[in-house]
Amino acid sequence: MNAKRLLVLMLFVLLAACEEKPSVTAGFAGLGQASDAFATVSRGRPLVFPQDHAAHDGYRIEWWYVTANLTDEQGREWGAQWTLFRTALRPGEEQVGWNSPNVWMGHAGLTSPWGHQHTETLARGGIGQAGVQAEPFRAWIDNWSLHSSAGAGLQNLHMQASGKQFSYALQLSSKGPLVAHGDQGYSEKSGQGQASYYFSQPFFQVTGEVQSAGQRFNVTGNAWLDREWSSQPLAADQQGWDWFSLHLQNGAKLMLFQVRQAQGDHYRAGTWISAEGVPTPLDATQIKLTPVTWTVQQHGRKVPTAWRVEVPEHAVDVQVTALQPQAWMATLFPYWEGPVSLSGSLVGRGFLEMTGY
């Protein structure tokens, strides 16, 4: 590790000392810590494109996050993840050089029929090593990138990343609309006012190539992109979240999450997205999430890798099952992330993310 990467690593550690055992006073990865100096998330702010594809100075944390469910030419299932995080050490605009307030973190994962691989990279803002621009859209960290051509917005993207023994290069295209979650993009995460701005592009079709352990495979499938930014997305007594993005065979999409409370009922919400892209917000009274099977990971964490998911108003009563139960992301802030299949009243596939375990 060179000196610059060591410095970035030290900055992330200083941001949250709760990486190994999330504290009930800080939430997962410090996201429950007070953030009065940063910009606040307020109901009624309209989403504006293409500006909101880029970074948001003044907010403490945001991410660009893609998950792809893939099938190779032999019919085997794969999953790919690409994520770029921006974290601000202090409020203020991006600056050139080491006066930049931003640090960046990239995660890439590939789930194959034979297991799960992942990698992580860190960067300092202001020196060109990582960043995001709105038009033409480009997000990058080192040689990983998620980018479009001029005028394409988020409708056509190229996504690439690589780790020690894996890589992928995927083309994503969509004719469906961007989808705002919550109240026109204002997504509450607690009953105490914590919220984020949150929208998705869940209608990507995918073609491309994955490489694992020296072998290359042509793949096709579908993908889901999430954009979210905030300054305090969790309350102090929230320990982490369980998040589902589901592609249903009938063309509809379903996003659900619960933020787990240290005491009391977990906070739940979601969005039902019709095949035409029309969103319907869901609240806790409409959602039931029940862990079915727990799996101990290689790093000693126990997580639920099969769930019963119920949304009666939309005839959803399914079991969501991990393609590879051992999909632990042993990153600076560790979590579980992997592709899932659906069986029951509806069929489909998607992704599950679980933090704070």
C-alpha cells in the first residue's frame, strides 16, 4: 500500500471507529452520528437532471450503486456489483489538490456459480484519482468506471471493474424511466427525521463479459442503479439495514428496505414499480420481512440468507434465497451483498444487501 492509500485508509478509520462492532450510538459505519454542519435533506426538493447524477457538495455521504443479475451461455447464474462512495470530511465544495474535503471508496463484487469474490479501493478527492461528472456522465475510481456517451444520461452505460482474480465489462441500456422513491425522491429512514434523496434506474438490460479465475464468460441479464445522498441517513439507535431490489418476471420491480432499530419495530418502506415505470410508495403497514435461514459467514458474522417477503396489496408472497450464501464483503465497513432468486406467488431475481450484522 503506497503512502497516499495509507492516508486515505487512516481518514476512513477516523471517520468511524465502529467498523468491527457497530455501536448503537452511531449506527452502521457512523451513519447515525449527528451532522449539523452538513446540508440537510428536506422534503419538497425536486430532483434535477442531469445535475443530480453528479456529486453533491455539502452533503456528508452519497453513492452510485449498480447490481446486475446475469446468466452465461450455459444458463448459469452470476451477480455483479459496482459501487462508488463519496464521504466528506468537512462541508464545502470540491477543491483541486489535497485541500479537497472528499474521500472516495469503491467496491466491486462478482458472484459466480462457484463462489463470491470482491475487492475494494480507496482514493483522495481533488487529485483526479476518483470523481463523478454529470454530462457526459462519468463515475470513476482508479481504472474502474461507470460512464455514458454525451447526451445519454443514465440510459446507456458502460461498467467495468477488476479484482485480483475477477473482472467484468458490461453494457447497460434502458428505455424505462428513472424512478423516485419515497415522496418524489425524499426517502425517510426513521421516524425521527433521518432521510436521504433517493432515485433509481431499475430497467437496465445487460450484455457483456465476466472473467473469473482465468476464464471468460459472455453474459446477459438485467441491472439496477441506485443514487442516494444524505448527511445523516440513520438515527443513532439504528444498527444497519436489509435492502432488496427485485426484478419480477411480469416486468414489475420492487424495492424494499428495513432499517433495524436497537429497540422496537424496525423502520420499513419501499416502492412498487409497475412494468411501465410508475412508482407506488409502500409503508411499514404494507410490508412484512421475515428471516427464514441464517448462515454463518467465513468471517464469523451470522446473516439471514433466505427471507419471506410479503406485500399483500401487490400479491407478493415469495421466498428470497441467496444464490451464494457466502457473499460477505470483508471491506473497511463489512456487509453482505449478493444476488437472490424468488419463488412463490411471483418469480424473479434480484439483489440483497445487509449491513450492521
